[in-house]
Amino acid sequence: MSETRTNERIRALVVDDEPLARERVRSLLANEPDVTVVGECATGGEAIEAIERESPDLVFLDVQMPELDGFGVLENVQAERLPFVIFVTAYDEYAVRAFEVHALDYVLKPFDRERFRDALDRARREIARAAGNGGFDQKLLSLLNELSDRRKRLERIVIRSGGRVSFLRTEEMDWIEAAGNYVELHVGKESHLLRETMNKLESRLDAKRFLRIHRRIIVNVERIKQLEGVTHGEYLVVLKDGTRLSSSRGYREGLQRLLAGES
């Protein structure tokens, strides 16, 4: 058996939407005296909460899950809180190729005890190496950056409130407003704070649906009822719910294309 970080037990989290799959991983880990299972989760939202609460060293993470997949889970965990990960997948060929390129591990369902032990031994070595170097798994960070660049436009956002995690579909948002180090997402009569920059959020939103009209405002064009000219190049944007938003000249091209009926 490989040596672990400073001879401490490895804190492991098991994440899979299938109860039998979670039980399979737990039963195999029960035979590993240097591993402690700190919890198990059935959804991506539960996984995010558990990772931030328990700070596990290692996560056995399913790729395919409802609401938020395994990659989405990692993208929504703060970088400094990211654990080492062994992905568990039944058929996701892209995930398999990604891990081969970055020399990270995955376990393909159904798996046997020997394959599982190989993955766990690799994790032990990586955890020990990171502890010795005082650093993090740069291969995982590289993978996350690549996935972030290749993923589809943002379709849902993870909202944290009162210790709970919920999911908001981007198409439900009426408009977005900069709020210091956060952005405020306006959805009907509700609003949600998200720790994100306007520029980064804008880059991931569907440009055909969301339009930047001011350095502090992005609007869902499907919610626009009318535009009122104020001065040359500036407009008052009136939403269907009556909200009135001021545009600025620096972002007039998008509104002028909208007026011209262009996509």
C-alpha cells in the first residue's frame, strides 16, 4: 500500500445519483484502512455543498447526473477547495479521452475490485505528492480550464443561499446588474447575488438572447417590450414587467441591431 500524505487517513466523498453505485464504492472503500468516507451525495447540488463543508481529499464523482453533471460540480467549487477526483462513468467517451490526455483517472462502470484499487492507488500517490510539494493537482486545473473553454453556453447557474444550493436556468433571467464584486440576477420579483464579474458572465451567456446595454447592465432581449430614444445613441429600455433600464452610448450598437431586426 502506498504511503499517504503525512500518514493521515484520506477523507473521501462518494457522489452518484444511483444508490447501488454509491453502495458499490462504499463497500470497496470499507476494505481500505487508510480511507474514511465522509459522506455520499446523489445530486450535483449536494456534492457542491458537501465538498465545501467537508473539504474531502478525494471525490469519487459520477459524470452523468441530473441537473448538474460532474464537470459542472467542479466548475462551481472554489479552486482552492477542489479535491482530487476519480470520475466514475458508464459511457461518457469524452470524459475518458479528457482524462487520458491529462493523465487523470476514471473508472468505467461496471468496474471490478482490481480496477478500483488501481485508481485508488494512483490517487494515494497524487495526494502524497501534492502534500510533499505543498501544491495542488495542476493537471486537474488544466482539465477544468479546457472543459470551461469547450463547454456549451451557460444554460443554468448555481445559486447559493442560506446554506442551500439551487439551480437557475439562464433563460429565466430578466436582466443582470453589476453589484461590486457580485452580479445581481433579476428574475421576476426575485433577485439573486452571484460572485462573478460582468465580463466573465457575459462571455458565457448566449449572445443571441442576452445583450449588454451598459457597463453595469445585461438584459434578456426576450423581456424587452419597447425602446425609447433619449438622446443620440442612448435609449430607455422598458421590459415587459415595467422595469425601465438606461443604456449608454458605448453599447448602442447592440440595441441598434435589435432595432434593425438583426440577430
